[in-house]
Amino acid sequence: MADLILNNLSLILPETVLTVTVMLVVLAHLFDRRDDTVVHYLSLLGLLGAMYALTGKMGENLSAFNGMLAVDPFSLFFKLVILLSTVVVVLMSRHSAEVRAERGLQGEYYFLLLSMALGMMFMVGASNLLMMYLALEMTSLTSYVAAGFTRKAKDSAEASLKYLLYGAFSSGVMLYGISILYGLTGTLHLAGINQALMQGSVNGLGLAVSSLLIMVGFGYKISAVPFHYWTPDVYEGAPVTVTAFLSVASKAAGFAMMMRAFAVMFTDTAAQLPAGAWAFVQGIPLQHVLVVLAVATMTLGNLVALWQDNVKRMLAYSSIAQAGYMLLGVLVLGHDGAAAVMVYFAVYLFMNLGAFLVVMLVANTIGSEHVDDYKGLGKKAPLLSVAMAVFLVSLTGLPPTAGFIGKWMIFLSLINAKMVGVAVIGVINSVVSLYYYVRVIRNMFLREQEKPTGTVFRLPAAQVILLLSLLIPTLYFGLFFNELVEFAQYSVTMFGVR
Amino acid sequence: MTMVPITLTHFLLISAALFALGVYAVMTRRNAIMVLMGIELILNSANINFLAFSRFGGLNIEGQMMAIFVIILAAAEAAVALAIVLNIYKRFTTVNVDDISLLKD
């Protein structure tokens, strides 16, 4: 028994390292509440350790803890995305005025960030509905608190309440769907559910209802329209570091969990499909639902973003739209689409975190996130402005930035799957998004400040390095993307999927 | 008087009713605490499903395991939720969700 547990623990070594780090952070915080240096470097060290442990899992395709968790290339890829974004956010937090204003609470802050990352790592590996629900709740509970971390600000408190109400409601609805699915199939294992579905004795109506209810939970986590209501408010109210983290890592974990559920649980394994396709089992109406969700998500995200004056809120709607593009990759339902989504996440990690980093650094100095206050920024802070311009161009998806590669992969996989109509809607959406991204760039470079103020931008050296290490990949992957694409195509392998 | 045996269907009906009441509470109540109670109802309706399927469906113990985990998570969630609501009350001196809307388009 002890051997079995140790054996399984070694399979989830990255998560174990992170768990230990979380505990050490709490302890370090107890010893010295004022000092935030120790917890900061401890978190960083733990994350790098987890990443190192993760590289040791390269190429493994196993199942741990009686099929509760899968340790496969697919989860490895997403764990890498999650850990990388956690590292970036931890580094960002070092110089975030909002976070640093909460003196004596730094330990709790890093504890929350790392616990969120831990929950997300379990989400991407979960191959049992119980594990999925537990991991989802672990991520959610910590995110609610993190969203309300700046206790002095009213809007931060409001953000955490809204996140809590929407989050708890949709995960409750999802749980009800899971309970029906359990009754229909008699098991909570994704693979077992698939076997039961393939035997074909499952009540069609019950299956349709439960799959729709489960989709509510996924939709909330990836903030797809119409489950997106919390997103703009939470992203605007939460501290910008938490917003950046939620918009990348949390979304990545949600997408990974959803794709695994579709590929392992709901795929029709008996149908004569080409290798790498995951068409839904007869009676699951999600194919059409996904098309509607994807189109609604990107269209609404882009259209509402046009009216936003707060850059953080604009980026919130932009991230809703980005989730819509990624959903396009999911609805291809196959390894092709999944690889496209993964490439998209890899580049989205750099460009979105970069954009939020610039927002944070600007807000640190001028204390505002309003788009009009970005006027004349090009002269005062040339590095920040140029970097922001590159990130926004990349989010639009124009060459030669990495964002272009992400979009191109998605549209290519759609066209290969003969869904040209949806691809065209996606391209039109990208054109619309150009308007609000360019508005920020125009304000920075072509508009003069109305009332010139003598603010001087002093950027800490560490943040300049961080900015450059987000900026360079955004440009690099736009030109040299072969290895990234190959890595993603290799990483679509999931445990138990042929 | 003949006793009607209680079957799976009865439990499923109860849980469906509870789920519907929970959703109704979430949709109509404006007090944050009441909304949270609606969410509790939803969680417990799922629990009834898990237990009933496990007991009557001739299924394995997994359902009961799941219910235990859900109960624990619901407690954790209530702790976090009440802390957040308390924080809201301190800032806004109200827990009416309609009055807490600084953030909007």
C-alpha cells in the first residue's frame, strides 16, 4: 500500500513539489509577516522546482491513483503553460503597487496564487469526474479570495462577490449534470463512462440534459458567452496581477479539462473515424452548442470591447473574444484542432501577460487604467509603449507576431475540417478587434497629452527584463514557429485516446 | 392502508424539485446570503442523486464517496463565501446584490 502511494506520488512529482512549497509559504509567512522577500523567492523557487520535475515527466503516458489523474503529454503541455504564467505573475507581483499596498499579507497572496496553480494542474490531469470537480473547486475557491485581495478597494470586494456567486452557481449546476451522468452510466471514470455510452443502453434525454449541464461548468471556467457575465467585472475589480493570471492560466486549465472530457468521455469510439477525430456519441447535442457558443463568444467579446474606456476592462472583453477563437479550435473535435488550441495558448501566454504587465506598470506610475490617460505615452515611456503595441498587434493576430501563428493554426484546422463558414466569421471578428486594439496604440503614439504632467516613468530593472522576456517570444514565435507547432502536435496525446 | 415502496424515482423527483427550487432562489433572491442558500440547495440536490443512484441503481460506492466530498467542499465554500459577504457588508453596508454594482459598462 505504502509502495503504491509512493509510486503514485512520484508520478505527480511536480504537484507534490508545489504542494510542499504552498505549505512552506504559509510557514514562512507565520514567522515574519512584514517581510515579503522570503515568500516571493520561496514561491519562485518552488515553481522552478515544479517545472524541473515536470520536464522529468516528458514522454510519459500513464494513469495515476486508480485512474483519477492522467500523466500524459497533453497534461504536461498545459501544466507547462500554467507554471510559466504563474512564474510571470509572481515576478509581476513583486512590483505591483496594488499588491504591495497590502502590507503584511504578502504571504497570503503568494499562498493563494500557488494554490490556484496547484488546483489548475490537477484540473488538466483529472480523468475522473470526482477529481475534475475537486480540482475545479480548489481553483475556484482560491480565485474568489484572490480576486478580492485588495481589501481597501470597494471594486475588488465586489469582484470577489460576483465571482463567487456566478462560480458557485455554475459549478453546482455542473455537479447536478455529473450526478445524472453517474446514474446513467454507473461510474465516474471518464473512460468507464465512455464504455457505458458505447454500449448504447443509455437514456437519450438524460444524456442530452446532463451533457448540457456539464457544459455550463466548462463554459463558466472558460468564460464563454452566455456564462461570461462575471468576467468583465472580476477582471476589472481584481488586482491586475490576479486578472492576468485568471485570464491565462485559469482559462488554459478550463480548456484542457473540457477537451479531455470531450475526447475521453464523449467520443464515439465505435464510429469509423480517421485517427485523431473525436466526434460526439450519438445523442449528445454539444456539436451545435459549441458552434453557437464560439460564434457568440467572439462576436460579443469583440463588439462590447469597442465601447470600453478602461484598458483593463477592454482586455477582459478581449480575453472573452480570444476564448471564442480557441473554442473554434475545440469544435473541430480532433487532434488537429486541439493542437491549434495549444499553440494558441502558448502564444497567448506571452502576449496577454505582456499586455497586462504594461497596464500594471503604467498604473503604478500614473495611477490610472483609462484609455485617455495613455495619450502621449509613446514619448514618455517608449519601451512600454512599443511593447504594448506589439502585444496588441499580436492579440489582433497580425503577422509577423506570434498571435498570427495562433490564429492561422486555428483557421487552418477549421478549413481542413470543412467548416469554412465559421472560419470566415472568425476572420471578420479579427478585423473588428483591430479597431479597439489600435485605439490604444493611436492614443499612445499619435495623440498628445491634453494637460501635460511631469510624470517620469521609472521602471525597476527586474520588470524591464520581464517585459523583454515576454516581448521577445511574442516576436520570435511569429517567425520561428515550427518547433512550437511540432511540440503541440506531439502533445495532443491523451491517456486512453488512440 | 398499503405502503407504497419508496423507489429510485421518488428520490429523483425530490432532487429535481430541490434543484429547481435552488435555481429559482438564485434567480429571484437579491440578498447574497439567500443566493448562497439557493446554491446549497443545488449542491444537495446533486447529493441526493448520487446517493440514490448508488443505493438503488445497484451501482458501486463511488456515488457515496462523491457525496461526502461534495459535503466537505460545500462547507469550505460556505466559509469562503461568508467571509466574502462579510467583507462586502463592511464596504457597502448592504448585502443586496443589486446595490453592489460599481463595476459596469
